[in-house]
Amino acid sequence: MFQGSTAFRNLIAFFQLTYVMTDEDERELQAELARLQQEHRDLDAAIDALHQSPAPDLLRLQRLKKRKLQLRDRIAFIEDQITPDIIA
């Protein structure tokens, strides 16, 4: 099993430590980040509007909130990728 070997794990760890993000990679991440942040704001508005309705659809509300949490996680991941690690 090559994938389970220590050598393979070490190679992956080395690649992750030495990978340098290109300007194009960063631009793509910035564009995706902006799109996800806009979708997050749109969901926030939709959730607020649904809360204001006389008889809110609770299943739809639950799905919107779940999607919003997924977006928040993806946004945090991308922000971590864009922000350089500071070696203390």
C-alpha cells in the first residue's frame, strides 16, 4: 500500500509546506471568496425575510441556515489559504 506508507505521507506533508501560491491561484481564490461572501449576505437577507413572514416555511429556513453554515466554513477555509502562515 503506497498511499498508507510513511514515505507517501511525508511527501504530501513536504508538498503542503513548500507549495507557493501563484498570483493566478490567489486571484481565483479571491474571486471565489467574493462570490461566496455575496451568497452568504444574500442568504442572510433571505433568512431574515423568511423570519418576517407570517407563517415561515421551517424546512426551507433550516435548509437556508445549513447552506449559510457551509458557506461560512468554505469562506474560512479560503481565507486561511490566502493568508500566509506566520512562522513564530
